[in-house]
Amino acid sequence: MFRLSSTFLLACGAVALASAQMVSLAEHDAIAYSKTAPQDAVSKLQARLDAGQATLAWDEAHGYLPAVLNALNVPASSQGLVFSRTSLQVDRIAPWTPRAIYFNDDLYVGWVQNGPIMEVASADPMLGAVFFYTLTQQPSDHPRFERQTHTCLQCHDSSSSTGGVPGFIMRSVVTDRYGYPVLADTGATTDQTPMEKRWGGWYVTGTLGNPPHMGNVFVPKLAHEIGNVHSYLAQNRLVSTHDLTSLKEQFDVDPYLSPGSDAVALLVLAHQTSLHNLMTLAGYEARIAGGQLDARAKGIADRLANAMLFAKTAPLGAPVKGTSTFAADFQAMGPKDAQGRSLRDLDLHDRLFKYGLSYLIYSDSFNALPDSVKQYVYGRIRAEASPDVLQILKETKPDFAS
């Protein structure tokens, strides 16, 4: 979320300018991003709304938010709260009125208190991230999700933040006491990012064993009062060193669906957003190569396999416990093998997940990858995954087993 002209960004950060070269990757004839009708969950919901097969109930406190989360199967427990002013609705976001972000495996929903629009970003199986949909926060007999393209892609199709494809962004920034970014050079947050560099501009609730991180804190001065930011931060270490399990002393939490910003949900979000981008990039490169794995496409497939196998994942540093039902909600989704094991099972002691393979192997985005990419990743999994992972896949992923 990094240009004030963009409508929805999934994390806080700096401007990520898209190069003409990277934009053209999405517009290659094999992809045709802007010309191709999306087949994601939001477009399918809109078709049902247009046909009178679904409705969205209006809520006086939250507008269409509860109805949209319910219709798209997005758990309210996934709520993360961002206080950096890095969105189109910048005048409504601050440390005392953070923006709420909710997600499931394929969707990201943004809500701002009393905001004129609600924002939804969706992972399309063929196109990658569909940026963005906006839904007017006014009661209507015919609510409509409007697809946004060019403005959002100025940030969300960049080599530095998304790998050069339309993608999702989660970043960590330093803000002043009003929430305006003063430094955002940490790069995209992934599950390889050390804990001490995560969550700048975010609220974080949970028990994390008090490791230092960048959440819950901001520079007490205003941006124009700081002068040389790097010099200021060198003299004034800006990290959170104690756990927050409640945000009631930070701001009024009553307007939100959930009172916290769950640490476990934020950890999963970092893994998921970066992996979505790699799946999109791997799909693009293979399709541009005619469905084959040339040297470039093979390199991206290797990166995808590494991320799915959690190579070089940063350790948690201490056991983590969230403040919502997200961990239970997430793990209950399965699928599970005959022994009740699932790739969604969380560890939350030394690492995030119990088993060494991402649950997104079940996602529509992974399933829609060119067969050359899938088979290459499957080969890496068969060679490197643990016997537990292989048994789980044998029972829950038929195309892998065959």
C-alpha cells in the first residue's frame, strides 16, 4: 500500500514504481491481463448478484463489510490493523483509526472507518492478483464491485515489491505519530524476513515472547520534524520489545469486527502474499515460454518450490500465540489425511507451520499453473519433503498421488 493514488494496498510501505518492462509482462499476448475477464471469486459473486441469486445485507455500523466477508468466506478473525497512511483513503487512516484487512486463501478485504468505499483484492487462477475491486459503502438494491486496473498497477506491478507481476504487497515501514511513512526501504515482507524487521506501521496483538519487532510503534515526531531519518533512527532505536494482547489503550476498538490484530494471522499473511506473487510469476513465465520451462521459467519454478518448501524461513524466535480464533479457524479448514494431519497445522514454537510444505498447494492458483511448472514443483517435493508431507499429499492431493 504505497501510493496515495492507489485504492487498496495490503500492507504498509513505500512507493513501488512499476517499470514499463514489468507492466509489459502482464500484457504479453500469452497473459493479456487488462483484456482478459477475470474468473476470480469476486467476479463470480458479482455475477450472482446481477442474476439475483445472491444479496448483500447492509449494516449500519460497517456497511457491506460483514456481508462481503460472509459471501466470500473470509474469517473476521483474520483481521490485521494497519495504521500507516498509505491508501487512497489516507485522510481516514491513522494510529487512532487504523485500516482493517481481512483475508482467506484467495482474497483480501480492506475496510476503513466511515470510508466511502470498501476494497477487495483477489487472486485470479490465470491472471494473478486482480487489482482492485471497490464497493461503494452506500446502501443499494444493486451493489457492484468495480474493477480497478492502471492506478493500482503503478505500485502492484513492480520488480521490487511483487517480482514484476500484478501482485500483493506486505511491507514494513517507519511512520511518524500521525501515521505518515518516513522510511520504507525494508523490501517486501515474506516468511524469510527476520522478525525484527516486520510489522512497521501495523498493530500486532499476541504473545510472542517479547522479541523485538517494528509493530505497535512510531516516531513520536512528525515527518517534517525528523530531518535525516537514517541518522534519527540510528540514535533512536524504534522497535517494540513487549507484547500487546489488547489495543484498548491505543485507540477505540469498538468500531472493529475484532478487537485485535492477530500475530498468527499476520505471520500467515506474509507467507501467503509472497507465495501468491511467485505462483503468478511462475505461471506467466511458463506461458510466455509456450508452456515449457526455459532457463528463466525454470529459475522461477525453483524459487516457487523453495518458498513452498519453506527454504530459508526465518525462525520465530519464541512461541507465538494470537488473540483471536484465527489459528483454530485456519487449521479447521483442512484437508486432512486419515490421521487427521493437515498442511494447515501450525507449529508456532520454532516455526509457523508444523509440516514443511505450504497449504497453497491446494489453491486454485497453484492448480491452474501450467503442467510443466506443477510437475517440476512436484518433483522437488518428492525429492525433498518429509515422509509425513508425502503421505498427507498422497491422501489429499489426487493429481500429486497420480
